[in-house]
Amino acid sequence: MKRLVLIFLFFFSGSTLLLNGQQLQNSPKYPQDMLPAQAFEGSVKLQEITLPQSLKEIGSHAFRGYTQLKQIIITPGNPTRFNIDAFPDQEGLTLYVPTEEMRLALNAMFHFSKTKIEIGKPLALLPTQNEGTLSVSTRENILSLLPNSVGEMHIFDPQGQLLYQTKASANTALEITLPQGVYFVSFNNRITKVSL
């Protein structure tokens, strides 16, 4: 029941929530910037979650009891406050964060012995025989992307602002001109950090 309530709250928050690879988008403008305490406690089937950009706080034990949870993706710009035991310390769980500073802060706060914290590139949860691979190359102010399968592609700046989105075709190159800087490219729920 808590999961349905939370999905409902995010549905009206104007943010995006990914649950098990399914993207839930929304548009009304209700402020919802907190994942409440024990929000998904005991949801044993949840495998991955991408936290929406609007999220600013994660409540205590929000993810407790997730025996199959493999990855939590924290997008640029969120959150700024983590309550006690916001994340579980369990084998096989990886937190993907946008910056080295956030990685260091989470390590200092939670002292994980089992949960891993990585920057930028989440790996697939299940083997996919090389599906969903994205080749990335850069030159001057051009970002060249070559996906090997069909999928959704998004490009974000470090603040989490969506700069570009498209449905990519397999083996069709995309070239995007961007100013010098750091960007996050999301393709089929995998995030890659790119510097121009």
C-alpha cells in the first residue's frame, strides 16, 4: 500500500520516477520533495529505483527490507538531506551518485560495509547479451552517440536539467552540439557521465 501511495504522490509532483525500469512521468504541480520514512519498507520485489530530480529528502528506513533491491540511482540535483538509515547496508546493492562529493558524504554518513557507492554508470541488473549498449565519443563541442538497440535517450546537465531527449534507433548515430562541460547521458536506464 505504501508503494501505491508513494507512486500517487510522485504522479502529482511534476517529477519522474523509475520503478523496475518503468518510467512514470507526471505534470501537475503539487510539491512533493520527500521520500517519507519507511516508504517502501518490505517491498521485496523492487529491484531498482531512480530518484526523481525534485526529491530533496529521504526519510529514515525508506528502503528497509528490500531483499532484491540492486540499485538506487540518485540523479544530479537531488537529494540534499538523508535521514538515519535512509539506505540499507546489504549485499548486492549499489548506490549510483552524480558526484565524488556525494559519494564521500554518503560514505562518511552511513559507513557501509556491504552496499557499494559508485559514480555515474549503473550496470544492467540482468545479462542482456549486449543489448542497450551505447558508444559515446566526443570532439570539440560535439557529443556523438551510437546505440546498438532501440531505446529512450536523455541528456542532463549536472543540475539535473533535461537538455535533450529522443527515441534512439539501433545503429543510428546521433551528434549533439553542446557547450564544454559535464553531462549525464541516460540510455535505457543506464547513466553515463560525459565531459566535453
